[in-house]
Amino acid sequence: MSKEDTSAGFDCRQAFAEELAILAAADARVVAVCNDSVGSSNLGGFRKAFPERLVNVGIAEQNMVGVAAGLANAGLRPFVCAASPFLTGRALEQIKADVVYSGFPVVLCGMSPGMAYGELGPTHHSIEDLAWLRATGDLTVVVPADPQETRAAMRWALAADRPSFLRIGRTKVPAVSPEGLEFVPGRAVVLRPGRDVTLVAIGTMVARALDAAARLSAQGIDARVINAASVKPLDEATLLAAARETRGIVTVEEAVVHGGLGSAIAELLAERHPARMRLLGVTSLAPTGSTAFLFEHFGLTAENIARQAAELLDTL
Amino acid sequence: MQTRETPGAAAAAPLVADAAAIARWRALRDEVAAAPAERRMQILRASSTHVRRQVLHTIHAAGLGHVGGDFSVTDILVTLFDAVLRIDPARPDWAQRDRFILSKGHCAAALYAVLASAGFFPEARLAHFAAPLSPLNGHPNRRKIPGVETNTGPLGHGLPVAVGCATAAQITHQDFRTFVVLGDGELQEGSNWEAAMYAAQRGLGRLTAIVDRNRLQQGASTSDTNDLEPLPDKWRAFGWETHEIDGHSHAELHAVLSLPAAGRPRAVIANTIKGKGVSFMENGVEWHHKVPSDAQYAAAIEELSK
């Protein structure tokens, strides 16, 4: 594999659009709400199939989330589809008050999260979303790793009838989920068993963690790999077992490490079973560069994940 | 540890409908609907006086609240609940109900008094306003209070949610209407104008926004802070059918709120007086959230008893 490759694999927005159409065909309550983002959220097909059920409020994120709450009040099941930086940053108070505190079944879909917008810069990166939303009341926060998990999370979110946030990736990823995967909140998926060290990843980073585990294997290190797509609630049992059964934990996320997945796991383990940890993620607003460049810049590569894991074991 | 008998446990109890109050409210609605105009206004005025007394009592007992705005919005709320809204307090989740949203959620005491009058919960529960673990929070919570449609408090949230309700009615071809009351100061929040623009774009004729135009915000007049004028022109420019009325005239409120739905959203700028009904509170900016002393409470109740 080349050092960094983000050209191969699947854009989860495609699976998202297809699944949304399937859900809408089966359930007349399903509507899509967007902020002029028909193109970037891949909703062209949805608009064609269900013109009355696409609510495009224009470039107005606060109104978008408030409108979604009102639609839910009147019995509909809105999927809010908007670029994650603007959905979560601009409309955070609407997410808190209108959706989460009010308890409406709105599915917030943060499209093209993390640093998917590469060269467009920090204004268009959504690296704070996990920290903000983890702190926001009773909201389920999900970061699917591939198309199959994206579809499973959407099916769950509609059936769950509660506030949820799904991060829908644009950066291409390989399929990593086991056949027949169902999304269950609070349940992580162990993708690879291992006894020496545990790599916990979400979204785009899951495939890289698997790659890192293969590299570690070549060095004689047996790495467990966990996809912790359910960032909130966490799968406490699986993570505590990893802390007990392996000698260290490396977390990897395309988000700021302060307040995201790594923080969530560190908080859990600090109270219940302290473990050696390395928290990999985004550590500052990004310089100019492509997504692939920025992954390298912040050490979000299989090579660095493997190195950090090996170093963590060496320091013991 | 609290036991079932302690006042704390009583305050924390869930709110349930009051059948006797619902029966009284239904009789009042029927009388309002059947009465000639003069008698109708008499009934609504009496209802407003009752609500203002309840608000005073609630805020005085709790030691907190927003009495000035509660009194400016009282006649609007009373007209809606006693003469306009298609609701059934026995079925707060009835799908065909009209939606009512109080965007200026800090005037919760007035909303709670009106909801209790209609029997959504017993009036005795107003004594638990803001008490520890009470469902009657300082700002309304739909998950705890029957009759509340969405949780408001931060300003500029009610109109977008109301636009969502009205959009849902349009998409699903339902005939319920949506009414939202906005404070005038909160129109300084940009989210209102995002929503106003979109409501006109969709032609949401079953949506009515009522602006409680009391001309005062927390610490000063709106004109000295971030002037809203020309306010009717702004709504017209955003594509709304716009009316300007006396927000303390039940006759004018009833007339405009009873107009049939049109092809575009309707804005009603209701000119009001903050603190209306108690002479020493009227137009006093300090009464935004000042709590009356025992002597002021007694004097205010006496004025409201005349």
C-alpha cells in the first residue's frame, strides 16, 4: 500500500443516499432536511423520488435544525443532512435545545466530517463535533466506518425514535464490517482478536488500525482492533476487557483528541481500570493540505499507529 | 431522604390532567364561542385577570420569574387558549391539535397559568414553579409538561420549530394550524429571520407569528439597544401578511387570530405594555425579572382585584 491513499474504496455518502431512499420508500414519515446541500449530501435521487419530502431551507443551519424539530413534533422523521462543520458548529444550540433537550426523534447526519474537505481548511473541517456532541445531553453519537455500518446505523436511528447524530464520511474507506452487521448503541465490534495491545478506532481510522495491526503482527506484536462506532454510549464492557487483557490502548480518530473518542475511553478507564494509553487524533487547526496530507501531518497513518503501539509496549 | 409525604416529593410528581378543570374550561370555551361580542370580551378579560393573579402568586411564592413579560403576553395567551386554539387538554398529544409555541420561554409562569386554567394539570401545581425536581422548570419542558410543544428558553428558537410544524402540516396535508408568540427583543436573533424567509418561501398559510411588542428588553428599550423599527415593514418585506393591533384588546386579538388561513404566513404585531395590569410595574424596565416584595405583591393583587 502506498504511504497514503484516499482515492480507493467507498464514499459512505453513496450508501447513505441509497439507504435513505429505501427507508423513505418503506416509511412515509421519513423526510430529508438540508441547507442547500442537495449536491454535497448526495440527495439528488431523493429529491427526484420524493420531491415533497425534501425540505431544503437554504443556507440557514439554525433554521434547518429548528425546522427538523418541528417536523418531528408533527409526526415526521427527519434526517438532517448537512456538512458536519456547519450542522454542528452553527446550529449547536438548536441541537441542544430543540432536538436533544426537547427529545425529538431527529437523525442529525453530519456529512463529510473530520478533515474530508482537506484544502478548504479549518473552517470546513469538522473535528470538534464529537467533543461538542458527547457533552450534549442524551444524544447517541455514531461514527460508522464503512458503507455497511452507515446503512446499519441509519436503520437503527429511524427505529430508535430518539435524537441521534451520525457522522457520514466522504473520505473513501474500504469495507471493514463483518457480514450481516447490525448497529447496536453501546456495542463495539472487535474486528481482530489480540493479546498484546489494543487499537480502538472509528470511521476512517478503522481500516488504518487494521493495517497497523498487520504491521505489528510482522513485528511479533498481537494487536486487538476494536471499531468503537458507538462513541456515545461507549461499549464499556468491551473496552474494560481490552484494558484488562492487553497491555495498552491506542485510540485513533479523525477528530480533536480533547473530548472525542480517546478522551471518552480515557475517562472510562481512569475510573474503572487505569491503562497505558496513546491518544491519536487531530491536535490543532490544520495547515493547508489534502486530506491524505493532513492524515500524515497528524500521524493518522497505519505506520504511525503501529509505531505508537510498539512504543507504548516498549515503555512498559 | 425524602419520603412521599415531604413537600419535595409533591413538587417532583408528574403533571396529570385535571378533569374538573378541563370541564370548566370546555364550558368556558363553549360560552365564549356562543356569546355576543361584548359578553365574550367580558369573559376573556376576567380570564386574563385570573391568569395575572396566578402569575403574581406563582412568582412571589417561587421568588423568581419574569413578571413584566408575563403580563404583556397574558391577553395574547388567554385569547389563544380560551377562544382560538383547536386543542384538547385531555389529549395533549392529539395529532390534529393546533400547535402553540411560546418562543419567549422565560415567560413560562404565564404559560403555566394558562395551561393550568385549561386543565392540562391542576392549578395547585403552580405552587411548585421552579421548586427542586419540579416539572415546572423556569423555562418550559415538553417532556415534563403536557401542552408544551417544544423546549424554549434560548431566544430565537420558537419560530424555526413552528415553521417545521407548519411545514409538516403542508407536506402531510393536515389542517392543523401553528401559532407562535415571539418577544420583540428576541427578534434581534438572526434565526428568526432565517425562519421568516423560509416560511414565506413555502407559503405557510397555516402559520401565525404573534410579536409581543412591549418595546423593552432585559435592560433597556429595544429602540435604545438594537432598534427593530420599522417592524411591520420588515415582516411585509419578508413576505408575511402583517397586522398591527392592540395586544391588550381581546376583541382585536380575537378578530385577527380567528381570520382563516391564507396563502402566506401571518404576522401579528401586538402592541403591549410590559407589566400590564399593575400600575407600578407598567413600562418599568426593572420589572423584567424583579420579584415583588410582600407589600408589592399585596398592592398588585389589590389592583388586579378591582
